[in-house]
Amino acid sequence: MSDIDIDKLHNDKNLKTVFYHDKCDKYDYLVAVGCGAIAGIVDIFLVGAPGDSKLQSWTDTQVDKTVMIFAKTCGWTPRAGKENSVVSAIGFLEKKFPVNYDQRHSGDVGGLFNMSTKNHHMKSLAHSPDVIGLFFSILNQFTSTSSFLSNGQLITIQTDTYELHGHNFISKLFCGVANWFGHIMSDIAGSSGASGRGSGVVIPFFELFQLCDFGSLQVGKDRNTLSTVATKVFQEGYDARFGLTMAIPVVLCDLSIKLVWALKHYFYHKKPLSECIPTKKHDDLRVMLIIGDGTLCLMDGADAAIRSGGNWVNFFLRLNIVAWFRLVSLVFREVCIRLGISFPLQKQLDAYIRINEALALYLSQLEQIDFERFEEETGQYNKMLVLMENTNSEEELYDLLKNEYTSLGFQLPYKGDFDNFMQDSSSVLEFK
């Protein structure tokens, strides 16, 4: 469908109710700030920093359960008394999904850079649970290499070769992806030999901070670059498990705002239930989400700055990076919408959404038609067409049409013989 057609569809007066340009009132602002403040309180007092977080143990437990469930699906059969042992499950997965890029300290990489068991999951790019980690995992497995980021530099070393199963490239590629995911699951809850909580994997894309080898940030009596600070933060437990903990107030803020918005539109504005579903097409809802998440980030940033005591590691440990990423993404999306910037894929998706809404509207109108009566009438017409096709002369066709006309209860518009009637210049056809 062309852009002109899409614009016509958008301007269709029958579809005006589908598109919204709602504005926030004072109550919307109060709700957004209130929900953001509640989420901020949860973030300050229940999330906090790794090690003193009240919610961290709960999220760690959920991750442990997930790892054990995944291990059982892969064939883990724990011995008696080890059914709830995540260490046993991790050990099984480490053996089930071995990889060639699992170097753990500086000695394993020939002393090229400083690395320990506490930070090797961050320095090894293939250990990242994102598209970057997947790319380098496949690359390392197929080329028998291992790739690291350290001090802003990409370092690649040669490793032992692990034979990938499969008889062709596609099957070996599938095996490589399975190895990457399985090994991530073996590391996400720490290693089997770790004491205490152990070092998990990084929050997606957090490893890119190692490229930021600049700045002079105060850490105790020393000054470190941003990449060094990020590595120290990860070593203190700022991993993907804690990322799930940080996501709790963010989800709480979003869901509470959307719930209040939906209830207001349904009960106060008397909107149909189908129009009370929170989506990004509602201007007021998007603004409320930005304000709510902005309030959460403001409280989070103030708490981190006050409690850090000027130490940048402590500051980042208390900073909710998930909330800040959410805020940046919401603002960026709103700027794109206000400026009319639309990526080709999103533009096409919007077109399909509008087409679907138009079809749904017209379908609701079609459902109001009396189909039984429609089928009865069309059935009579179809019988008439069959009889007309089987006529062999004009006389038969004339008699057929005349009989059908009278059978429907209509009065003939002429009297006597049709030919004589039409030859009379004073005759007039009267349809009644």
C-alpha cells in the first residue's frame, strides 16, 4: 500500500476513533510522579546495591531455580540429596556445554592482560548474554580463538580446538549457538567452584564499558578510567542477576502507570474496553511513562550520589542502570515521534496496523448483516440464472421472466401483448 493510500485510510472519518491525541491533565501528572516515587522508594530501600539488597536473594533464588530446570531438561539427574543443589546443576552444564574460550585468569592468556575469576565473564566477549556475545562465541568456536576486551583494546588469542557436532555448516552453526546458550546458563548463577554467590554474567551490553578507557574517576585514594570502574563494579556483584533485581522497580513503575491510565479511561472517560489497552499510540500515556521513570531515576541518582561518598565505584553500584536505560529509550522514542522520524520497518508496521484496524471496523459492520435473509435472496437469484441459461429461445426467456416477475408479486408495467404495446406511441411503461 502506498503512502497516499495510508494517509487516506488514516483520514477516513470512520476511523477517527482509532487514533488518539490525548493530553495529560494534572491528575495524570500526579499519578505519574506518584508511581515513580513509589518505585523510587522500592529502589532505594529494597534494591540498593549488590551485597546489601533485600530483593537480591529472591532474584538469585529464581535464577538458581531456572538453571536447575534447564539442567534437568538437558539430562541432569542429581544424586539423592542434591536435587536442590544449583552447584551440582552448574557442574553438569559446564561439562555438557564446554567451550574453547573459557580462560579464567591471566595465566591462561599468557599474561597479556590482567584477568581473574571475578571478571573473566566480563572481559571474555563470548560470555555476554547479548548479540555481541553470540557473535563472538560463534566466531571463537569456528576459528579456535578467544576474544577479550581489556583497557579499551580488543585482544584475540589462539585456543585449543573443540570439535563442533554436525555434518555441514548449518548443523555446526546450530551446535555453536546451543553451546553458547548452554554455557551462559552454566555461568549465569556463578561457577561450580565459586565460594559464596560467585561471579555471574554481565548485564547485556555492559561489557562495552570496557571500551571507555578514558576519564579520571575518584575511587578511594586512586583515580581510575571508566572502563576500570565498570570492571570493579562488576566484580562487586553488579551482574545480570542483580540486573533482574534492578528491573523490579522499573516494571512496577510502568505497570502501575498503565493500570491507572487504563482504569481512568474506562471508568472516567467511559471509553470502550478495546480503547483502554495501553499502547504507544496514546500521547498522554507516553508522557506519563517518561515522567514516572524520570522520577524514579531522579530519586535513584540522588540516593547513589549521597551514599557514594564521592567514590565512583559505590556510585555505580547503587545506580539503577536498567531504569536509566529505560528513561533514555522512552525519551528517544518520544523525540522520534514528535519529529516525525520513522524507520522503514516501523513505518511498514504502522501501515499494517492501520489496515488491520480498518478491516476490523468494516468486519464489525458486516457482522450486522442478516446473512440468512441474504442467502435466501441470493439463492432465488441463482436459481433464476440457472433457468435463464437453460432457455433455448426468446419466447422461453420471455415467458420465464414474465412468470418470475409476477411470482414476486410485481404488477406488469404494460397490458396485453408486449410487442403491440411497445409499437403504440401513446403507451407508457409504468413500474409499480
